Amino acid sequence: SLTKPCEEELFDPTSFITQAEFSLDGRKLITKSAFVVLTDEFFSGQRNALEILFFAGLLTEEGKFDLLNKDGRGYDAAMVLFIDKDNKIWQVNLTYVIPGRTAAYTVAWKPEELKQFFSDYSYDGERLKLKSKGNYKEADSEKNPVHLTWDINLNVPVFNKVGSKGNK
């Protein structure tokens, strides 16, 4: 069988190590690694997004392969930064997975929220650097209101999957 030893030698799990902590209604999640793809899978391919998948454990080479080739899931939290043609963030969604519950919310879309929570952000086409600390409270809930918090510090490579789903 043909293998690509160069790619195997290039895999370095320390490239994906992050510091991120999430909380959903007081239930904490601490993650150790993150994997980021630039994708056009949202809005029928009309918008690009940086999809950040957070994992409680360290990312392995097999895990990276699954994420790139099989749309593997199994993440513990996901943050999607919707970006415009200048790579500026215009909306942020956060999904938090805990046993028995998955919560997905748009946590920032107003200019003041984006400035407050996501001003320490840079994406150069190859790496995503993000420091963000914020919180979201569901305001108009009839039932128990949801309270999400996050504290993220990452500097990781970005894998381009734009066009891989035929969304162009």
C-alpha cells in the first residue's frame, strides 16, 4: 500500500493543545485540544465559517484523519465563527455536549457582543488565534434559562474544507 510518510512525520499532537473551559448551568467542561476547519457547510455554501471542535482529551493522528475525511464527531464543545470575505467575525454559535444534553446557541451577533467577547482574534488563512472569555444567558425562556460561559485560549492550525461538500 502507498503511504505518505511526510504527512505522518508532520503530525504533532502538541499543535492542537489548547486551554478552554466551558460551563453550562454550572456544569464545567475543561478541554485539552481543539481542531479547526474552514468550511462552507453552513447556509448552503453561501458563507464561510471557522468551526472549532474542542475535545476533553488530546487529539490523535487517527482522530485528525477522521475529522478531515469522515466528518467524525465526538467533540465535547464546538464554536462556529461565521466570517465574511475579510475574515471578520459576524456571528458566533456555541454547542456544548454533556451526558444527556446538547445545547446549541448563537452567543454573539451584535457588534457590541462581538467586540466584547471576540476582539482578541486573528485568522491569517493558516492559523487561528483566539482568546475569548464570555457568557450567554437565554433571556426569554419560559423554562429554566440557560447560562453558558466560555474561556478559550488557542493558537492552532486551520484545515481548509471549503468546497469539499460540493456547496459551491
